[in-house]
Amino acid sequence: MKASEPEELRAGAGYGRRADLKYALHLLRRNPIVLAGVTISVASVLLALLSPLIVNPTSWNQQPLNLRLCWNNPLINWQIANVFNCGGSVAVYPLGTDSYGRSLLQMIILAIPVDLEVAFEVVASAVVLGVFFGGLAGYKGGIVDEVILRVTDVFLAIPGILLAIVLIVVLGRSLPTLTIAVLITWWPYYVRLMRSQVLSEKEKPYVERLRAMGAGGIRILYGHIVQNSIYPVLVQATLDIGSVILTVSALTFIGLTPSPLLPELGNLANQGIQYIFTAPWLILFPGLTILIISLGFNLLGDGIRDVFDPRLRR
């Protein structure tokens, strides 16, 4: 009986997790806020994946200056005249053109995958670093915990935006540098979050039972404790996708962009500052896109937190 007991325990734990997941998905379907967040988030991801098929991916590098700052959509009347003698049609430029003569709608469609790619890379990398170092600090304790905490304190003591700006200026303006700069300011929060979860989880009776059965520390930590502590980290990751998009857009908005032509939402909004009274669509539509995508992932994260947290869903 004792030899088969671990398998029975694992089977029971697996069934419990499956039942809990089914109930959580049932609650997700009944929550209109989560459904709205899911719809916006999934639509954003699908649009990002299909953007090369919808828009010519090289069109951002073209500059038809004879069409710059044009608005030809009769549904919205800005009560302002075009700065230049514009051509084109409503069907081609439904959101007008930017200061380089490119269709703003096409640039927004090309910008969405750029922002989402950076956001997913930053959040995924931060989660991996947080789970590894935070789990190790919480489980091992002692000098390991102290060293990891002091390192995170160094990064947390410096304002994140300021640190990112310094790194971009020093390392050069490129998308990989921008991603690394934001990641360096983001990962310490996940270390702290994972550490706190592991500290409470490792005191539970099943951990002592695993030790008594001879399970190794790495197996206990990453095979059991982390699996039972990961939900808050995943919820925070969902919430942070929108926050990272806002941070990246803010950095490019203030001019830390790899190229003025780069189709990125903050960069597109930055172009509209000097034309805010003559071409207000340049800052309005990229700004709305940032707002909608960030709101979608925030709603999704809030809903997932409410569903998977047993204290909030009972």
C-alpha cells in the first residue's frame, strides 16, 4: 500500500486541480468583465498575428509626402482644413495619414504586433526570472535569500523609468535594448511576489511529507511548491502586459525610439504632438489603441484573479 500511495496522492491532486480549473472556467464564462477583457485581448493578439497579411509589412518605410497630414473621412469633421493639398480616398485612408504620408490605420495595425511582442517578451522573461530566483530565495532562506533580496533592492531603489532611460541611452536605441531596459526594471517585482508565495506554501504539511518520502529540494520546489504558488504570478503577468505596453509607449513617446518611422503606438502618438491642432487624429487614434489594449488585458487579469482566488469567488 505504501508503495502505491504517492501515485494515489498524485492522482487525487490532479483530479482536484482539474475540477478546480473546470469551475474556474465556468465562472469565467459568467463574468461579463472577463469576457470583455478576453475579447479585446484575443482580438489584439489575432490582429497582431494577421497584420502582415492585412497590411504590407514594408509600407512603414515608404514616405508619400504628397499625402501627408490628410483627412478625407466625411464621418468626422474636425472643422479644420488640411495643411497640404491632399489626394487619396476615404476607403484608403479611413483614419487619415501621418506626417510621412502613410495611412495611420495601417501604421496602427503594424504597431500592435511590435508593442505586444515587446510586452510578451518582457513579461515572460520576468516571470521566468521571478519564479527561479524568487522560488529559490523563499525555499532556501538564509544567505541565498538575503543575497537575492539585496540584489532586488538595488533595482527597486532606482525609479524604473529613469533606469530604463539610462540603459537605452547607454546601450543604444533599438527594440532589443528597449525590451532589455524594461525587463531590468520589471523582474524584481516577480521575485518578491514568488518568494512570498513560496514562504507560505513551503510550511504546508504536504511539503514535510514529500521530504519524509525522500524527495529532493529541487523536485519539491519546482515540481510541487511552484505549481501550487504560480496562480498569483500568472494573474500579475496578465495585468502587466498592459502596463508594459504603457511603459514602452511612454519611452518611445518621449523620443527614445529606434527610428522615427517605426510603427509603434507611442512613436505614432509622439508624431502628433506638433500637429495636435492641425491633425488631431495623429495623437487621438494611437492613444485610443493603447488605452483599449491595456484596458483589455487589465480586465482579463482582474477577472482571472477574481476567478482563481478562492477567497474572492466564494
